[in-house]
Amino acid sequence: MKEKHANKFNINIVLLGIVSFLNDLGSEMILPILPMFITSLGGAGLVVGLIGGVRESISSILKIFSGYWSDRTGRRKAFVTAGYLTSAVFKLLLAFSQTWQHILVFTGFERVGKGLRTAPRDAIIADSMPKARGRGFGVHRAMDTAGAVLGSAAVFLLFWFFGLSFKSIILLAAVIGFLSLVPLYFVTEKKREQSDTSMRIGLKNLPLQLKLFIFISGIFSLANFSYMFFILRAQEHFTGKLSIGAPILLYILYNIVYTLFAVPFGALSDRVGRRRVIAAGYLLFTLTTLGFAYFTSLPALVVLFGLYGMVYAITDGNQRAYVADLAPAGLKATALGTFHTVTGLGALPSSIIAGFLWQTDPVATFIYGAAVSFISVLLFIVPSGYFEK
């Protein structure tokens, strides 16, 4: 019976992976062209930074509340469903944007859906594979990113061979977003008792080492500005149709590397400890952003986009797994929501600063990212005695 129960909840990883696969298939048909869609409607570097920052920050403000209410009500799936539905609706509206201000509003609300679903979904994943969370999150992130690879490949084909406009591509992406809701129906969740813990008490009860990690990851988020600047950096070095096609191909490479290495690095963190693996990812981001600052030939861009994908393969799932490791049993969604909120809120000033620097000199944007991320590496190494896992 115990084995059957465990297998039942392992199926959740697959089902949630399929949901994320389909959702990201649609989302990643939008993301590679989003910075170019913004500039086509009159948005400059600072506007790109504003939209990139707002997208992450709006969702992140909700993550701590959705995580808390998920723990308090004992429910996970309802929040996850509402989140994916909200995202699909605003993807549809994004297709009808006429100005960059419309993009700002619709992408912002599309990310409200991400804010609703992320912490409760991650809590389901953490509960489903309690003894191998690194692998569980790695599998989920790999399926998520596999959808991203196919989505970005699809947008290249739709643009390059079929000549579809940005708006037509976004409309197709919205339809796929609605399809992602189907497998979510079959996800099961453990029956949980309602908790009367207040948010204030819940946050207060988070362990010191978890609070310290959230602080350090928040510093890293100040360096980790929007991916859109990496695409715009690549676009600078191409002309004509290639100025759109080449950045999309490089973005596909980023997603392929992410997909290939997410599970291995999740499994590695299960064996050698997450702190070491995450710190290595932060350091690699430092080196990668320095590379974007000074090397912009086609071979260099190929290598750098590959390294950018490697950074996310190392850090994305493992950070979540580490938070779940350190969080008390009854506060995992609250802890994950707090982590996502802190790191996401850092995305707004990070991307606005990046956009401001971009309008002065794109090189300065990447030097800024490298400098701040290196600070997070140092913070992670120095207080190592506070980390137990």
C-alpha cells in the first residue's frame, strides 16, 4: 500500500510536467519574440526593462500569498488551476495589443497566473517525492523546458517559413495555453488539514538557514535581469530577417541546454548537496554575463547562450528543492512563496537598472549583472556554517 501510494504521487510529477510542457510550449512561442514585439510597438531599452521587471514582480507579490493560503486552507490544486487559467486568458488578450502599454498590462496580468500557481504547485512536487526532491524538481523543470524548446522552435518555423506575424503567433500560443489545463484535472493532492497559522507567525517560524538562503538568492535576483536583454544583445549583430530569426535560434539553444542538464544537476545536488551546486550556478552566471559584455561574435554567442541555459539548469530547480529541504513540514508552500516573492521582487529593480544602463551602453548592463551576481557568490561561501544541507 505504501509503495502504491508513493507511485500515485510520482504520477503527479509526470502530470504536472505535462501541464508545464504544454503551458511553456505556448509561453515560449511568445517569449523569444516578446522583446522584438515591444520594440516594434515603440518600446525602447528602458521600456523593455520595465515590462520584464513588472512581469516577474507582479507574479512574485502573489506567490507568498498563494503559498500561505495554500498552507492555511490545506488546498493546492485549486490555486494551480486558477493560475494556469488566468495565464491562458491574458495570453489571448496579448494577441490584440496595439501599443507597448497594452503589452505591459496584459503580460503583467498573465504573470498573475504564475503567481497564483507556482508555490502550491512546487509544494505538490515537494510532497510527491520527499526523498528525491532534487530529481523531482529536475524532472519537472526538464519537461517544462522541453515545452520551451519546442515552443521556441515552433515560433521560428512559424515566422521563418510561414511568415506569420507576431500577433498571429501569440494567438496560437494562447490556444495551447488553454489545452494545458486538461491534464491538470487528473492531478491528485494529499488531503491536508487546514492550518490556523498566521502569515506573520509562519514567516517567523522559518529556520535561520532558510532565511539566509532567501536573502542571498534575493541578492542574486538583483543581478538576474530579464532574458530579453540577452536576446536584444544578440539582435544587435544581425540584419534583415536574421535579426529576428538568429536570436530565436540562439534562444532555442539556451532551452535545449537547460532541458538536457536540468535532471543531471538536480540529481547531482541530491548527492553532493544543493549549496555547492547553486553557488556554482551563481558563479557561472557571473562569467556568462561578462562574456556577453565583451564577446559578441557568432561563435561566442553560441557558447554564451549555451552557458546561459546551463546556469538555469543548475539553479532553477535546485533553489526550489533547497527551500523545500530547509522548510518546516507545515510551511513548505509558505516558504516557497516567500522565496519566489523575494527573488521575483528583485527582478523589477534589476531589469529597470539593466534597461537604464542599456540606453547608455549595453556593455554596462552585463557588467552590472556580473558584479552583483559575484557578490551573491561571496555571500554564499562566507557564512557556510549556517547551512546544514
